[in-house]
Amino acid sequence: MRSSIHDRPAFIVGVTGLMEIHPDDIAAVRSAVQTIFDWIRYSPQAGEKGDQILGKGLGLPDSTPVVLLSSLAPGADQMVAATAVARNFCVRAPLPFPIQLYPEASTFRRGHKDSSGNPIVDATGLPVPTAEDLARQQQLADSLKPITSQNTFHVLLADDLNRTEPDLDRILQADLRDKHRRNLRYRAAGEYVSAYSDLLIAICDQAGENDAPIGNSNLSALEQSGARHILQVRRRGLTPGLLSVQSAISWADNGPIIRIYARRAPNYSSPPTTVPPTVDIKAGDIALWYPLDSRPHSFSPEAWNEKQMEVFREFVKRLAEMNDQLSACAPVDLQKSLNKLLPEFSNPYRPLATLEKVTNWCKKFLPSQGNDTVPNDIPPKQMCCSPKLERLALFRAQVTDRNRNFYDKKIKKLARSFFILALTAIFLVQLAEYWVPKVASGAPAPVWLNPLQIMAFLTAIIVISVAWWLNAGKKRSRLDDWQNDSRALGESLRVQFYWTASGTGQSVASNFLQRARGEASWLRSAVSSLAFPYEEDRRDFRNLSPDEQLDRLRRVKLGWVQEQLNFFERRVHEFQMRKGSLHFWANLLLAAGSGLVILNFFANPNRFEQTIEDACRWLGLWGFIAWGVLMLLGWLICHFVHLKAWQRHRSKVVQNFQPDPEESSHVAYER
């Protein structure tokens, strides 16, 4: 399997299931898991068949990594994890307890019970391990061997976020011995798998889609952590206030649930026990269920399920296409991407006058004077970043480069082609309408149109059709969609990078991208798959020294706030200059048109024809030169006026961003 965390947005599969599967059902369940993994990779375009229940394969290419989320509990979790490892899938393990405490939990260490049914505990308050307990602990150790330490993490509760590490260790030790708190952490780990997975595999004994889960009467509703309860959470939504960070908007983005039927082992003593199914069902049978949603009355359940599968397939298709496109891009410089997001210094935007731009361009061709003794290309100070920050910065650079070098160029090329074709069509239509063949004096005018006119008119129709196809066809619409999605993805990754760098522990998928389901679901999933778990962001930031924290926050301020200010100032200035140029050319054309009207009026043979002819003969070429000089002078005056106005605006902005000297000295004194 992969030795490191995936560096591209992944398709995430979660698993929840029975810890004790009936021995007669294990082979059928394992075969069903193999079928699901085949279905994920099967490509209908390659002629590969799908499944009778699941339909045609999703066709995920190798460029899109598949990640399995499993808490590695005995039974279903470890079985699916072993199958994923054999297929070279990445396995990530969200655990209810830290890895050093998890083997001591009741999941693996159940112990003996006395005559009253209470477990026999040792001096530490934990059950005395039996031979079966030791075997389960060894199975956990074997399951963890192919999984790197980066891919195992502890799921925090909401009230764990603000605790110090010593306090959290003490509480975890206590929860390990408290049945109610222990099951609450089991429930949180199960909900975490459900929340962050695009597809959930549930291996349980629930036969019908609407069957109620069977709970343990000794536990409250919130402490129920069985597979059937996690399945209901997937369909109805997360428990408010249980997890520290939610993955997305409620359950709006949750994909389908694939239920694999299996019976509980007959020697499984802990409640609940398996209830006989009300329908004819056998081990390994697959059912496809979806999260509960507001189904319109015009949709039947079957039609609504088909519609939800279409939404899910579109989600998978967009994710796979993005990874395919980015895999063909040139590699980017990681350190350059980090320095761009976390700069050491930020220079304010200063607009250049037109003459200054021309001067700087000419200086490039002049020989160096040898006065530049201080190099201006000193590399910025490098800072240590976590693998997650590097992953976010690298992928964001790939997305923005793809958007700038491919989608933007393609759309601009189509726009230029449309403009050229439109001018060509106008010329051909005018040619077809006003072109008149020469006839001899006194000869009758031609009745039929000239063949050249007909050809020009037909060519104009073809050109107009091509121009319409370029502007309104599927290719342009698809490029616009990808450009908008790339911009949204790049901005989301940028915000997630800064939230991670500053240790907020917040999720962009649940707080930033708030569009409707199906429109941005794959964007939320892409960002979430690269950024979770979020809880470690706070821990990593707290582990920095105070000076490193201040430097990190200063860089975040420069890279996020100051660079955004510079970007918007630059864009506003560019649009203002463009507006001024358009106004200038519009006024120039208006003046030229008015002059032509006046000239045509006076050029009438009955008016001042001789006077105008004498004036044009006297001016000669100097008239055109004077006209060009006046046009250039007006253009420069327009740019100069806008430059001065922008400099006044910039000076006000700089004054607003300068800190108060008294306040700065006061803060320095407090430190």
C-alpha cells in the first residue's frame, strides 16, 4: 500500500460493521467487499461490467487515490482494511483512543466476568485479559503494520479541543474505565468515519432499509455505537456537538450506503442479539441506500434513488477528471509555492505610468552600470511547514497553474476567435448586400445576384454558425464550468491553508463553501480529503514556540490580508485604466464621426468643395501627423490623471494600515 498520505484529492470509502461475524458468513462478506472495490475501479468505457445491484462501475482511474477509513475494530473493520491493503489502497485509521491506549479498550480487552456479570479487573481498573483478548490485540497490531503513523489519529470529542495534553491524557485514562464515556468515544469514531467518507460500507444484520437499530438497554441513545446506529447517522445527519469539527453541511454531501448483510456470531455474548429478518435475505447480499432527503412528491422512491445515483456519479466523474487533468501538468516548485503563501515581506502595489513602463522596458537592453552591489534576488527565509501545509500548497499551485495556463488561455482564444469571425461575417454580409457588378453604360441592370454575392452570403452564414458554436457550444460551457470550479477550488485551498497554518482547526468544507448539493459537493470533498483531520492543526500550532507562532501569524497576515489587498488594488487600477482608455477611444470615435458628418455636409458640390480641397492640399501630410500627436497626447493625459488619482487613494490606504505608535509601544511593553 502507499507509504505516505495521498497528495491528491481522494475518493474516500468508510466502513462500519459487526465485530463478531457468523463464521458461515465470512466468505460471502469478503466476496461482497471484493465486488464493491471492483465496482469502484471498473470502467464502463473499457467494456468492464458492473454489478447487478450497484450498476455500471464508477470507473475511477489510478490517478485518483482510494482511501479507506476504518477504526480497525475486530471483525468487519479489519477484514475490509486487509482487503484494501491487498489492493494498494491507502488506509487511514480514525481511532476512538490514542494508539497506545486503544488495545486496552473494551473492544479488544473484554476479560472474564464474575457470577454477577461484572468484569474482573486488575489493579489498574482494567479487565484481566484472556487468551482471546490477547489474540485480538495481536490482530490489531498486525493490522497496524502496513499503516504508517501519519495515517492513524485519535478522534477528539468537541469538549476535548481546549484541553491541555496532560488533562486530555488523564481524561482518556478515566474514559477507558468508564463504560458510558468509552462508548461515547466509540460513537464519535463511527460518526467520524460516516462524516468524512464519500461511500459508506455497512456490514450488519439490518435487512430492511427502514428497520430500526437495535440498541443496548444499558446505554443511552447517544452512547449507542453499533453499525446499525452509524448507518442511521449516515442517513439522518451527525449528532450535534459530538465531533469537534464537522466535515460538510449537515448530511447534504453524504454519498450512498452499501449494506452487506451478515449475521452475528452465535457466541457473541454482548447485546444486542440478531433479530430474524422479515424478508428473504442471505449473507453477502448487497443493498444500496441513500441519505434521507426531501423527496418531491412527483418522484417515486425508485426514480429518486436513480436521481441520487446520477448526482453521485457526477461527483465521482468530476473528481476523477480533475485528477486526470492535474496529473498531466508540469511539476511545481514546493518551496516557491510556500514562500508565495507565507511571504516574509510584502511590497504594496504601486501603479506604473505608461512612460515609466516604457523606460523600464528599455533599461533591459542597456548595459549594466555595475552599481548594483547588493543582489536583489536573495532567496526568502525558509520556514518549516507540516506535511499537510506542503500538501495543500502544492496542490493549490497545481490548480491555479492549470486554471491560468489552460482554461484562461482557452477561453481567451475562443473569445478572440469569436471576435474575428464576427468581423468576418459582418464584412461578408456587407459584401453580399452592397457589391454591385459593373455594367456598360445604358445596359440593363442584372436581374439575378452575382455568384460572388451568393458565395459571400453563404460563407457569412457558415461563419456565423461557427461563431455561435464557439460561443454557445458545449466546449465553451464546459471550459467555463471548469474555470469557475478551479477558481473556487483554488480559493478554498488557499483559505484552508491559512486556517491550518494559524492553528484554527476549522474546516473550509463546512464553513466556507456553502453552495447547494451537487454543485460543489466534489469541491468540498476534495478540500476535506486533503485537510482532515483538523484537530491536529491546533496541536501543531501550540507546539510552536511563541516567536514561531508570531512569525507564522505575521506571514499569514502578509500572505492573506496584504496580498489580497494588493491583488484587489491592482485589479481595480487595471479596470480603471481600461475604463479610461475605452472612454478616450469612444470620445475619439465620436469626434471622428461628428467630423465626418460636418465634412460630408460641406463637401456637397453646391457648397464649399473648392475651399475644403484647397485646405487639404495646403495641410498635406501634416494634418495626419497633427491628428496622431493629439491622439497620443490625449491618451497620455488620461493615464496621468488616473495615476495621480490612484496614488492619492493609495496614500490614504497606507495611512489606514499604519499602526498607532503609542499602541505599538504599549504592546511591546506588555510583552
